[in-house]
Amino acid sequence: MNKKQYLSILQTHLTSISEVERKELLTDYESHFTYGMHNGKTEEQIAHELGDPFELVREIVGDRFTIQDPYVNTKKTVSIPRNIFIYIGLFFINIVIAPLMIGLWSGWIGLCAGTLGALLSPLLLIPEYIINHTFSMAKLFASIAGIGIGLWLLIAVMFTYKGLLNMSKSYLKWNMNVSRKGISK
Amino acid sequence: MDVSVQFKKGVLELCVLVLIQRKDQYGYELAQSISKHIEVAEGALYPLLRRLVNDNYCTTYLQESTEGPPRKYYRITPHGKTYLTNIVFEWKDFVTNVSNLIEEGNEYE
């Protein structure tokens, strides 16, 4: 590959960075070739030393990408009608999803209550004894079984809590992302 | 081979800063100085230098030369010097730790 080919690859592929930057980098590479040739190297040799130009483009554009991200975002939100539609869309999605989430969380609260009840069921024997002055062995065993069930439910509570929390968090995050920069590709 | 390329990319920044701390250098000169020690795709140098300038680790100035276009020299800033001291320290620490880890592994073999 000669100098012209090398530089033209850079020129044509470095479109996503700013004009000033592209020119500056191209000047850098061009003078690199010039100095290399002054030192008795061939264009091909220098191109080889510089490395694969496509790899280079990938690196440069990749660098820019992270740095220019905020700039790209602010540019997106400038479009007002687009934003309006995004908010309307989000509103309708939320009308459906938010109650669903609330429902799921309520279900979880119910599960918690059930677990608590099962775990504390032996305590109920005390008021019964105080009020009715009766004590039934069967009820004692049943309440001990209740503790067992409660322990199992506790595991379920913890698992569903994590799952629901993650789900709600990512849903919230998605909402914020969408409203901030529009639906991502 | 591929692993080694990744290593080199990572330490390129450190090497460049060390070299321009010794003396101001222009791009081509810098590429030669680095290639003397490690084999690296020299093209990666220029985006890196741009980043160093953007991050205020070094500044540039132009100097006319008798041969070819004016040379863009890179000079390290005080901020760059502090940064370099830090990363050299971290690099040494890192290398020692990795070597220790490898040695430790050998004892069990």
C-alpha cells in the first residue's frame, strides 16, 4: 500500500470525527510519511510500520465515540416533536406497565404477609390459651408445620424480591434513558 | 501475538510520556524511539498524542525544519509529569504483582 492509498482510506473512513480533527490527523500521517521517506524508507515500508489503516480508523472512531457521546445526545433532544412523541409513547406504555408492576409488588407484599403469618403461627396458641383456656396438641403441630412452610416461603420472598427489584430498576432506567436521549438503536 | 498487541497498546501511553519527558519530540521521532524498544503499529501513536493533548498531559508547538514540513513537537506539562509519576509507580507495582503471581504458581508445579 502506498501513501496515497493509506491516506485516502483514512480520509474516507474518518467521517464521524470533526473536520478539524480529521485534517489534523491526516496532516500528522502525511508528515509521518514525509519524514519516513527523508530517512530512506519506501512508502510501502512506512505504511506497513503504521499498521492496518482500517484497524486505525476503528481505534480513532472508537475513541471519539466515548468522548463525543454527550454531544451526540444533546443534539438528539433538540428535536421537539420527536420528544413529544416519545413522552406520549412512554405515557401509554407506563399506563399499562406501571399498574402491572404495582400488582406484582402487591403480590409480593401478600407473600410477605403470608410468610410472616406462617412463621408466627405458634404465637397464636398463646392468646387462644388465654381466652379459651384450651390447648390442642394438633394445633401445636400444625403451627410447627406452619414454621416450616414459612421458612420455605421466606426463600421465595427473597428470590422474588431480588427479581422484582431488578425488573423495576431496569424498567425505570429504560424509562429515563428513553426520555433523555430517545429510543436507542 | 494478539495478546501481546493488547499489552503494547496499554503501555503505549506510558512509553510516550516517558519519552517526551526526557526531551520534546515530534511524531515521527517518537515513533522511531518507541519502535527501537517495542514493535508496535506506529499509526496508533497519533490518536494517542491527540488524546494526551486533549487531556492536558502535553502541549504542542511547531518548529520549522530544513527538511520537509514543520515539525509538531510534543512537550509534557506539569500535569502530565504528575500523571506519569503515578502511572510509572502503578506499572511497577502491577508488574511486580503479576511476576509474584506467576512465581507463586511455579512453586506448586
